[in-house]
Amino acid sequence: MDSLLGQLLVRVLPSAIPSADDRPPRSILLIRPGGIGDAILLLPAIRALKAVYPEAAIDILAEKRNDQGFSFSPHIRQVFLYHRAPDLLKVLRRRYDVVIDTEQWHRLSAVVARLIRSTLRIGYGTNERKRLFTHAVSYSHENYETDSFFNLLRPLGITAPATSEAPFVEIDHAARMRAGELLGDLAHRPYAVLFPGASIPERRWGADNFRKVAEALEGEGIPSVIVGGAEDVICGTKIVTGSRGVNLGGRTSLAETAAVIDRGAVLVSGDSGILHLGVGLGKPTVSLFGPGIAKKWAPRGENHIVLNKNLPCSPCTLFGTTPKCPIGARCLQEITPDQVIAAVMTLLTRNSDEKSRTQIYAEGADQARKTES
């Protein structure tokens, strides 16, 4: 539909004409097709918008597959869905001061942005879609996704922060309580969270590899908790069978999954929405990259270890499309369980040392206060 109808509509619709309006926006719509990861990594930009324009009402036009990602932000008034005709009609009938299309390439979202009554329309000028915006912003796969989203806010005078602002994912109390119930005895001890799932076969590392990681961590006294959807249940069972680990595949909502990750000591995942959820929670992560563009999607900072073999054919994903791999996703399969185990232990040791230092400082400060009194 996008390649046929989208290309036609962007050519026949009139170009967007900039108009001067210095008033602070009171209503903002962000259009975000895509997956959970796209939604999660957009949350810092939404928080920045609300900080600069606290009186503005922020709405989202999303898809069914990523709308839950926006439930982690308290700054959103309402989420509308593309596939629901009543939702789409409501959005088209409304007037917004600002419409921001966060899609990078496809054209139909730009068409929707053009059809909505608005003074300011912002989007990426990656193809002929740029004529439908009052402000077309450049885009590069070399930029981290969160930074790319912040680039869309520059016409509003907002720039990306110099340092990471994690955590930026907020979990409700009910999800935290349910996670504690599902974890049982593990709720009160350190554990590693493993996500073996992926949207396509080329991004799956395999149950056997994850099982070897879980076994090694078990030997270090660290049980594993598997998270994922219904499609990950069988894989999760293979990973934790015979161990103290727990397979929560298919048993948690996205919010409950977030709560499980938040209680854990570290998250191991491929390039996925769950990985970005862990980043948004401020948790240490070990991520496995191959087909995906690491510069665009890999977590940043010393609390994250990215494993990537950087084969000549990698990355192969472009604008969300990954071709079928003729060599069995060697870029992922050449990452060994030993490398993942070593990365996990590095993060656990590093964070354990940091926790110990923090505790020592806290005890020292407490003792000083007692001495003064």
C-alpha cells in the first residue's frame, strides 16, 4: 500500500506551506508506526516536549503492535491506532498546533500528517515525503534512534540532552505486584533476565545458546528468568529445564515484563523491543547484534555491552526490512555463549562493586551524622 498508494498521494497532495506562529503549542500529535523499540526510544523526546511545554496535550497515533510501549509515559493524553477507523477519523478531524511524523521512510504517515489540520508539520525528508512537511529534517542510520527523534524537536527549539536520562520508563504498581507473584522466591534475590525471542529468524540466537548461558550463570548462583511472548514458551522451557530458573514466556503483559526486568540484575537480549525496554529502565544489558544497525539501535554507555561480529555482510537491515539470510545468520551464530557469559559477569561484577562503594559511602555518611549529633 505504501509503495503504491503512498507514492501517488505524496505527489498529488499540495506541499505544506510554513506559517508564522510564535505561540507555545497547546496540542501536539506524534505519529509513530513501527515496533515496541521505536515507541520506547521515543519516550525521552516526549518527556522533553512536556518539560518545555507543560501545558501542551500530547497525543500519539500508533499501531497495534507498539501502542503498549506508550503506556510507560505519564505525559501522553491519548493513544490512537491506525487500524481503527474511528481512531483515525478522530485524528483527521482534530486540529493540532504541531504534528510530528517520526516514521523515517514510508510515505503514508507523511500523508496523514499532511491531511491533519496543523500549523506546524515536522518529519524526516528522506524522499518525496519531505514536501508534505513545513519542516523537513535530515535523517541518518548512523545516529542512535533516540537522538534521531530529538532531531525532530529542533524546529521547536529542543535539543537532545548531553547525557543519558535513563530511567525513562515508568511502571505501574499493579504490574510490579504481579511480577513479584510470578517470580516467587526469585523476587528476593539477584537473577538474570533472558529474552530469546525475535521478530524474524535472522535475529534469533537459539535456545541451545541461551541454555548454555543459563547453565553457566546457575553455576555462579545466578538463576535465569525467561521473558517473551507465547511464541517463546517452548524455547524458554528448553533454556531453564533442570535449573532454578523460571520461564515466564507468554505469562506476562508488556508492563509486567518491564517489572520483571526492573527487578533483575542484568538483561540479555538480541536487538529487540525488550532490549530497549531494559535500556529505558536503566538496567545493565548484554545485547547481540548482527542484522540490525548497531549505530542506530545498540545501547550506549558503560552499563551496556554490545556483542557484534561485524561481518562484511552485516548489518543488512534497511528501514526496518531484513532480507532472508543465505548463510544462516552467521553474524549472530558466531557469537559464543562464553562471550555472553563473560559479558554478563563483567556487568554483574562492575555493578556489585559500585553498589558496595555506594553502601560504604552511605554508611560513612551515616556514621558522620551520628558523631556530629
